Amino acid sequence: MKKKVLQIAILILVTSCGFKVINQSDLLNFYISDIESYGSKRINYKIKNKLLIINQDDNKKEIKLILNTKKTKTIKEKNIKNEITKYQITVNINVSIKDENNSILKDFNVSHSNFYSVATQYSKTLNNEKKIIGLMSNKLTDKIIDELIIKLNDL
């Protein structure tokens, strides 16, 4: 009898803790008016296109971003014949947030790393690299949006 009362009490306490899932679209109280980018053109192009989708609204705060992207490609693996079998790509992005008066509000860094295999044909290897860069730029954009929400809402 005591176990059942204890279980019910624990169930009531755990389920009524007041935790509320925050909708991220409610936290987007800003819009990006301009993006300056330096570094890798392909990655910056993909990130710019995804970031500029954030809707403009008069009630939202206007910000400008400066992206400084560095892509490094290193050898991850070689086989017994000393031939390269895998490459590792690391992308580091330094993001500066400016307000409408062009004063820098915050700076932060975002990075992501991934690898791809070398194919028998060079064109397939280049396609593998392009696919990985596309996936990495999507993940980096999501990380940038998350950091912008955190930095601008002072959570």
C-alpha cells in the first residue's frame, strides 16, 4: 500500500514540474538585413541563402552578420600502399553580430568536422566532397541560428 502511494506521489511531482517546451519561432525576435562573408565562397553562399530566409518584420530587431569562414582539409586515413582513402574537412566560422548602427554586439565561433571517402574516380571524390560540404553547411547554419537566438535573447 505504501509503495503505491509513493509511486503516485512521485508521478504527480514529476509530471507537474512546470517544464514548458519553448517554441523557437517565438524566440526569433530579429531579422538579418545584411550578411558580409569572407573565406570559402561555396560554404558562405549556402549559409547566406538559408539565413536570409528569416522573415523581415518591423517589430523585429535588425541585425547584420559578418561571417569569416575557414575550411581545412586534412588526410584522415591511408592504406598499406600509402594511398589516401579518407579526407577530413573542418569548417570554422567566426560570426560577428552588428546592430543597425554598425556597432558589434557579440562574437562567437561555430565549427563542424566531417570526413569523406576517396573514390576510384576523381569526379566521384569531388562529388563526395560537395555532398559533405552541403551537409556541413546546413548543420553550421542551424548552429548559427541557435547561437543567435541564445546571444540576442540573453538566455
